[in-house]
Amino acid sequence: MQSFRILSAGFELSTSCALQNLRMMFILFMLVMSGSTFTIQPKEHSAAVENCQFRGKHFKSYFKVEGEPVVLRCPQTRSWLWDSFSPHFNLTWHKNVSAQTVWKEETRVRVQDGALWFLPTLQGDSGTYICTARNASYCDEMSIELRVFEKTEAFQPFMSYPQILTLSTSGTLVCPELSEFIHNKTDLKLQWYKDSVLLDQDKKNFISVRGTTRLILLNVSAEDAGYYSCAMTFVHEGVQYNVTRNIELRVNKRQEETIPVIISPRQTILTSLGSKLVIPCKVFLGSGTQSSTMLWWMANNTDIESAYPEGRVTEGLRQEYTENNENYIEVPLIFDPVIKEDLEMDFKCVVFNTLSFQTLRTTVKEAATFSWGIALAPLSLIFLVLGGIWMHRRCKNRTKKHRGLTLVKTDHQNFQSYSSKIKEIK
């Protein structure tokens, strides 16, 4: 019996140990499962990042010359924002028809500081390139087009930057898109060509400003129109490259200017306090150009925005129009509303172009208030008195007539009663 108790006690002990072991195994199983779920989540998250949002093709296409260095910046970023952008995003490039996504730094086509470099570019590089910007939680893509041409005059129109100067004036040509290759402007040396012929720097009408990308043309003539090119050398890792840009100069005729004439407003503008007022300044230009003539308002020799910072008095939109083949411009001065302090201001309309500077002053005065009610009050009083007198006389005449009729009627009745009494006595 005692041995049975010992066996039963051992059995109970072993059972409790088994339950504890099962409990521990269940806890370990739950920990493992929860750990596996935490390890799976990043995989699902990274898979979601792979689904990049395509933002379309960049509006600008790049037309370049074969044999020259070319730098493509990621369209989603700006070169001057790259320093703040790069720590948060990883930029990768690939060609639209190729699975190649990474170029090594020692190859001809390489990625440096997030930009795609071609050192130099070849015609086979033409195509669509896609830049992918990615971080831990975001991914997007944008494409950019590159076209590489031979260095021949036949392709010059495709690779030229149009610039416009005005006849008989001085202007500036700018050699564009050189920032990637200029590290020290003091050492910048540009050579300028006109129709593939090196410009003679001794000519007084061409001035190349050293250390800049500008070419100054003095007294532009119709013969100055045509194709220009600017060239510089660029050294990268000991290798020297030529960088050229083509410019198509168009020379426009100089628009005729005339002396403007201010034909409104009047010297005094009458208005009432609390009302909205619009004073137009209208200028006659004849057949002259409108775009080069400036027109504005001033108050006590101060511009309107400074004189009325709260915006109660403002300048309206400039209007340019033609009447009977004559040109006009107009800028209104708007009061919303007119208050007493406006009556003490000196307003001035100002017009300016290269031929003339004119002003016209005007002041705002309070109009004399005229009320028909006040003007007609004495006349109304006279009519009221005359009407009262007439009504009084009419009522008086009616009363007299009524009394006369009553007296006659009463006497007639008394006569009838008296005659009837006489008959009875007989």
C-alpha cells in the first residue's frame, strides 16, 4: 500500500513536470512565432517600396554633340539641392531598353554624386534614361531624353539655344549650361565663333567678358543674326575634353517709341465720403509701343502700396488697347471706400519711357451734397398751407349750405302743422 502511494506520488510529480514542460514549449513557440512575424514585416515593407511611382518624362530633352562630356541630373532633384537631398535618398540610373542599373566609376558612363556622366558621349548613348529616387519609405522614377548628334552643321539647328536681341541696341549672348564644368570662374576662358569663324576680339562691337559666360554685342545690326558657338576646355581626372554650345541669334526690329501723353484724369475729382471711387489714368501713345512704357500712381510722392499698406487704395490692372489704330495704356486708382484723409492727399499719375517722363496731379474733393427733400421742403410747406386754407374754406362753405337747408325744412313742417290745426277748428 505504501509502495502504491509512492508510485502514485511519482506519477503525479511526473505529470506536473510534463505539464510544465508543455507550458514552456508553448511559450517558446509563441515567442518564435512572434519573432517570425517581426522578421517578415520588413520584407513586406521593402516589397512595397519596389513599386515605384513613375512621374513621367521630363519636359526638357538634351541634344548634345558626340565626343563631348555630358552630365544628366536626376529630374526629381535640382543640382543646388543635391547636398540636402542626397543623405535621405539613394539615386540609381538605368537605360529604358537595358537592365543595366549601376555603372562603375572607372567606366566611360558613370554615376557621380547622383548624376549620370558620359565621358565622353557617343551616338549610341542616345535614348531614354530613368532615374530612381529611393529611401526606406518612398520610391519614384522619372525619365529624361538624350539625343547625341554628329558635330556637323546639318545638326546645328537641333542643338542650338535661341536668343534674341533688338536691332540698333546693345545686348548680351550667354553661353548656356556650363555650371557642371566650371569650378573656378577666374580661370574660365571661352572662345566665341560666328558661323564657325573665330570672332576677332579687336572688333569694337564684340566684347567677351573674361571670367563670365557672356559676349556683349554693341549696336546690333541685321548682319549679326546667325549661329554662334562658345567653346571651353574641361579637365577631368587628367583627361581634357572640349565643351561647346551653339546659339541661334535672332535680331528683331526695334519697336517705335513715341512721347506718351496723359489725357486723364482731371485735376479735381468730386466724390462723396464712404463711396467707392475709380480714377483711370489714361495715356495716349499713338503708334508707339505699349510694352516699353511704364505707368503707375503715387500718393504724396510715395508709391501706392507704401502710402496705403492696408490695401484700401490700390492700383488696378494695367490695360493695353487700341482705338482707331492708336495705342493706349491705362492704370486705374481704386478707392474702396473714400475717407476724409484722402481729401488731403496729392495723387500723381506717372508715365515713363526712353523718350519722356511725365506726371499729372489730381486731388479728390468732397462734392457738395444736394438733397431734393431739403430743396422742396419750403415749397412743400407753402403747398401745405395753401391746401389747408383751401380745405378750411371748402369745409366752411359746406357748413353754411347745410344750415340753410335745415332751416327751410323746419319752417315748412311748422306751416303744415299750423294749417291742419285751423281745419280742425272749423
